[in-house]
Amino acid sequence: MKCPFCKHPDTQVIDTRENEEGDSIRRRRRCLACDKRFTTYETVEMRMPQVVKQNGMRSEFDEEKLRTSFTRALHKRPVPTELVDAAIEHVTQKLFALGEREIASRQIGELVMKELLKLDKVAYIRFASVYKSFQDVGDFSDAIDAVSKPVVKRRKTD
């Protein structure tokens, strides 16, 4: 770390402390040349991947766009805000976990659909109708049939 006063390249760490949340570190340093002291902060830099649109254009990931998608699909549906926030966090964490520098917007849409299916089937159908560009009633019918299929539970046999 260069000294901000004399620009000497060698400094010594005198004290290191983690903040209360544990997400940053404060370091007191001393310049070995001019003996002046200064403080530096170390934090993790989390970068979301670039979103690659269907037309090939790239843009920064925007959590507000994600929230808007959920809000529109869940308009006037009985889903608590806490669950919506958790779903958005879940999608965001999955994107981080991929570790990719770029992600197709299609992939984000698929993650949103999975979360909406867990939250509310009507919202899922709303989102799917726009996302998959439904053309007629048959498309809606197919989506509703896919969502309505009963889950068969197996009995445990001894």
C-alpha cells in the first residue's frame, strides 16, 4: 500500500480490526519513510454478471428490474413482502453462485419463474404469459395444466 502523503511503496500495518457486522476490516498503517499514519478499509467487492439480452446487447444487472418483474406478476396477489424479498434474494444469490461474468436474460427469467411457481401459481402464469410470449388461449391452457398437475406422494412401505 502506497503512503498517501509521500507515495512511498512500503507501509506497515499497526492495527487490524473487523467491523461489528464482519463485512469490512479497518487497518491502521504507518509509512516506513515519512512515519505518518493513515487508515485503510478493506471490503469485499461483489459484482453481478452482465446481462446478455436476446438481441446480444449487454447491460448491468439491475435488481430494481427484477423487483419490478415480481411486483407486476404478483399485483393484487396475497403474497407477503417478506416472501417476495426472499425470492429476489434467492435469485440474486443464484446469480452470484454461478460465478459467471455474463448471463443470458433467458436464464434470469427461468430463475424468476421457478421462484414465482413457489410463491403463487397465478403470478407464475402471468409472468410466463409475457416471458414465453403466449400467442393464444392454448398456450395459457398448457401452462395452467402444467401448474395444476397433482403431486403424487408415495407411501413409505416397510
